[in-house]
Amino acid sequence: MKKILLSLGSILFAGAILAGATSAFVMDTEKSTGNTFASGVIDLKVDNESYVTDENGKLVFSPSTSWDLSGLSGKLFFNFLDIKPGDIGEDTISLHVNNNNAWACMNINLTSTPENGVNEPEGLVDNTVGPNQGELQEHLYFVFWADDGDNVYEKGEKIFKKGLSKDIFNGEPWTLTDSETSIWAGSSGYAYQNGSWKYNNTCRNGDPIPGGSTKFIGKAWCFGDINENPLNQDGKGKTPSNSSGQVDNGPLVRGTGFVCEGSDVGNIVQSDGIGLDVTFTAVQSRGNENFVCGDEDEGEGGNEYCSHGYWKQKQHFDSWVGFGPNQQFSSVFENAFPGKTLLQVLQLGGGGLNRLGRETVGALLNAGSVDFPLTQAEVVSMFNTTYPGSLDSYDTLTEMFALPESCPLN
């Protein structure tokens, strides 16, 4: 099975509410979008269009959390350092699947709830001072829906997940579309497919995302209590700027479709924050007709990982399975490093292609020796599909190969 993961890290911080002090507040938290993932069977791309309440209480475009199709490095879904009660944000994520029909899943994991210190107003109502004893997650509400690309929650568009951060961001998989269900089934609106907009009235449960199509996920957050106020469906979908550079639909023109009320939020959340990891998964539907998001029998293997630093040490050469240190890189992969052996590629310094080379050889060896989520054949195919390519594509594949250190070998 070929699987592509996109991870993003996100952080939100609450600023001062009633008194003057403010404090600052993402998967790679290091990893995130404009994502071009290519595995030979699936080419998943992601972009994001984001809006947030500014210091004047007005909804504005958020360039720091918006991007076109690009590499993951440095891209964040959330990066708001001074949110206030009543603030609202809205994003629409675009999922682009090329070439092959695909199932898609996502999950969001709450990784931290920093207190970030306690100022005088907060100290009067909050006696928790530990590094992960903040309360923002108890007051930050999220809604996710099947959008048509216009960043507006409209009548007929289906909400598939909503709740407080503390309740819904538990790392459990969310189905976007698998062999049993689809968030886009029965949701009115438009989708982009094969170069044109088509009304989304044919998607059914059990249908994969068609190759060559774009699907949209809307997400809104509110620092306080959120009320749904869906707008009439305008049938325009994602509308580009006109000749004057203006857009005649979207949240700046029509509103988000939600109302956020923050009057009941008190001083207990001053300076508190949350950290989030967001993951998207795309799996080819061909050959995986019964795929279900979160199915324990997906057969993707585990998450054991020994670093390239482990594999290049002489005393660990006996752990190499299927390949030898002195074997030419070009005998396994595309000839990205002429004349160099697998060991010599492991020893390369620097970033870009060299970094990808190190992690590729490491992934190849992990796939043969530990419970790694890819097979050796998949590692080879993924590298050969990516090379030659752009720096962004190299960085993306590197992030897929490099897991947290969890080496069971001695």
C-alpha cells in the first residue's frame, strides 16, 4: 500500500483579556504544506487560505498562515500569538489529488497546553502553574466542514467535526473519504475536477477522491462560544480575483457563516496556549478497495526508526539487510550521486538533495530491519519518483522518511 503523510504543527496563544499584559503564543510543527507529496501512485498537494480577526476586531486575510502549493518547510496552519476572546479564524484547505483516485484521512493531536506563566489577574482565579497546565484548550472551539472552496460555511455544506480543542484533538483518525463514508457525500457545492468546476452532487459514501480533482475542507475556530449561521449557497465555489483584483465572494465579503461570542471567557486563560499536530494521509484506492481510516489492519507497519547516524557506524553493518555498505547507490536508486556507495551517501553533509540521500538510505535500511511504515520497494519507488525534482519536493520526502528516533537495534 502506498501512503502519503502530511504533518503540520500549530500553536495558538491567548493574549491578555482584562488587564494590560499580553503574552505570546504547528506539525512539523516543523512540517507543513504547500505540499507536494509524490509516491509514484499518489501525488497529494495541499494549500491553505486563512483569515483571522485583527487587533481592531476585523476579519482580515492572514498571509502567515496561507500558502499556495509549495513544500512543507516553514508553513503553519495556525500561528497566532495574541488572540483575544471573541476572535474568530477561518481557513479552507485544498486537497489536490493527481493521477490516481485516493482515500483520504486526517487527524489532529493536542500536543501541549502551556501555561506560559501566571500574571496577577490570572493568578486570582488560576492556581495551576505547571508548564502544561494552561486552560486555553477549554475555551477554543473548532468546526470542520466540507467546503466548496470559498471559505464560507453555506447551507447544504456538511459539518463533520466540531467541539472544544480538549475534546476533539485526541489524535484519533478522521475520515475524509474511505470505503465506507465521505464527508463530501450529500454536501452541496462545487469541486474542481479536470480543469473545470463541477457541482458536487455525485459524490457518494465509499467514493474515493477522483484523480485530477480538488476537494476542500473548511475549518473555523472561535475563542469563546461559536454559533452556526450558514449563508445561502451562492454556487460560485472558489472564485478568483476579477480584473480589478477584487473577489466578489468569500468571508471578507459575505462573512464566515459563524458568530463568535467571547464575553464568558475569563482571566483564567491569560497567556495560555495550545500546540497541535495535524496529519493528512492519502492512500491509493486501487488495490485498497476496502480501506477504512484508522483500520488496525491497514498493513502500514510501525514507527521504529534508526537514524542515518546509526547505519553509518561500522559496528552496525551487520544490521544491514538486503544491501551492503559498499554497494553503489545507483544500483538501487536513480543515479543522484554518481560514483558513491550507499555508505558514502549516508556520510554526506549538508541539506537539500544530500539530506534526502542520507534519509533515503536510512529509510531503505530501516525498511529491511525494523518495524518501519514503508517497504524497501516503496522507499526506492518514492525516491525515484521524486528525483530529479525541486528542493521543496526533496524536503517533503525527507520529512516522510525521517521519523522520531526509536531504534530497537543494539
